[in-house]
Amino acid sequence: MQIRGKTVLLHEQTVTGKDPFGKNITTESLVEVENVLLEPADYSAIVDELNLTGKRLAFILHIPKGDTHNWEDTKVDFYGKTFKTFGPVMEYQEELTPLDWNKRVKVEKFD
């Protein structure tokens, strides 16, 4: 049996220009990312994250090796719901990591 992740939709932001005040103007496009592992958060991790950051941890996403998308502070869709990533993307050395995933990012439910 081989471990295989799910396909998720990443809301990718592309800078298309600047407004008169110098703020970036962005467009959003949906990008399918395959083989993402979805780890449900356990109770103690939810409580710890809530106490530390005020964010309600829902899942930890494990990103496949070689992925070049920006996963920081972006929305992602799976299971018919929208989630928002938070915190830094933790990346491990690709050649020293067994299996297919070397990054992880936390997500919270996005309303």
C-alpha cells in the first residue's frame, strides 16, 4: 500500500500592478496541487495553538517535494471548505526526508 495525498485548490495571488497609493494590485487564481497530505489537528495541538497565537488550528498540510507555490498567508480549499494558512512554512531538507513530503504548514477554518 502506498501513501497518497489529496488534490487541494490553492488560491494563488499574482501582482498585476500598483494602485495610486503604491499598494500592490493582485489577481487570484485557483491552482490544483496534487498529493498534499491532510493531517487533522489533535485536541492538544488545537489548545496549544489557540493559547499561543489565538488561531484555531484545523489541519496541518504536508506539501510534496519540489512544490514551488507560495503557501504563506493564503487560502486553500479541500473537503468542500476554505481554509487559510498561517505561520511560517516549515521546510525540511529534501534529500534527508523520506517519503514524498518535505514542507508543512498550519491551516485554520476560513469563514
